[in-house]
Amino acid sequence: MFKNLEGQNVPQVTFRVIEDGKWHDISTDDIFKGQNVIVFSLPGAFTPTCSSSHVPRYNELYPIFKQHGIDKIVCLSVNDTFVMNAWKKDQHAENIQFIPDGNGEFSEKMGLLVGKEDLGFGKRSWRYSMLVKDGKIDKMFIEPNKPGDPFEVSDADTMLSYIAPNSVLPKEVTIFTKPGCPHCARAKALLHENALAFEEIILGENASVRTLRAVTGQQTVPQIYIEGQHIGSADQLEAYFKQTVAV
């Protein structure tokens, strides 16, 4: 079993990062002092669970965490700053600060540096999350010590349930679009005006017209889904919001 460090201060470490094309040092105090910070640490950038679930959900729920007193969310991995910067860009994770624990120093001092030599990874961080208040660890969720890469307790929803158990989750919204489509732009503007974050699936980039037909039964864009309900076009989305306000 890994040691739970609740009640202790986070390790004092200096991270080497590149920001705006220049090298910078970021200290532990720079990240945590005087702030409420969620940290989630994972085995590696661009790996399946990390990219498909761990990062996107924390990024999505950041506005709710912020409402409940969280100043920032940090993603930490034993990767170099170039990899972490590229991964953040690939994930469109604008709500998360990506910290490279390139030498594994922070993870080792946390007692959570593990060997992943069987995968050719070398030393990596075990998967966990924690809430840190002014440098002191308030709560830790450490994945169980068993084979593979368990992902059971360090997720964003578990952390949110601890911080704000009665919080209302944002609606799940997906919109199919294509570049240069004015109706798509209008639909996205409507979603922004109504404070709904959304997943955008762009035809020609991460989906095809065949995918659009298979999922929606339509071949025009935009096509919008809210909480699994097919709303339809931009006009139908406008009508949906008018009906919601009327109710």
C-alpha cells in the first residue's frame, strides 16, 4: 500500500518548464502557496486513460471546482516540459496547469514513484489525486496498488464529490460542425451565451459525413445533442433555449 500523506506539506521541488519559448523555474510555493489546488498525477502524457478520461473531465469540471473555492487544477506527470506542453495543446485543456516532473523528484518525495519498466516507461508516477490547501495536503485519493493502471478513485467526479457533494454537474453537450459553417458559429455562440460548455466534433478533422449520418441520421451541420437528447440544428437549438426559459 502507498502511504497517505494527508496533513503533511507537499514536497519542496523546483520544476523546469518552458513558457513562451523560454526556460523558467517553478517552485512548489509558486504552485501551492496561499491557494487551494487540485493535483492529479498520472503515468504518462498521451497515454489512453490519461488522454481520454483523466485530463478531459478535470478540464470540463474546472468551472464547478472554481465555484467551490478551487484556485487551480494541476496535472503532473514524469515527462519533460516539451511533452507536457504538446499534450496540453493536443488536449485543449486551457483550465489545467501542466507540470513536468521530468526527474521524478516530486513523485519520489511523495512516495509514489513506481517502476514501469515492463512497458518501457522507466520510472513514472502512480496515479492519484489530492487537494492541497496552502501547501498542506488536505485529501488524497490514491489508486489501489494492483497490477495494470487502475483508474477508480483519482477521477474528477470523485474529487468533486469530496469538495462539493451537492453540486450540480454541467449538462453534457456535443455539437457536430464543419469549418466555415455560419450556422455552426451561431449554434456555438448560443451555447456560450447560455453558459454551456460543449464537445465539438468537426467534420473532416475527427469525424466524417458518414459518421454524422450514422450518429444523427442527418447529413447537415450543426447537429447538437444535450444530455443525450438530439436537439438538431441551430434554429432548433434556439427554440430549445426559448422553451427552457419559458418553462
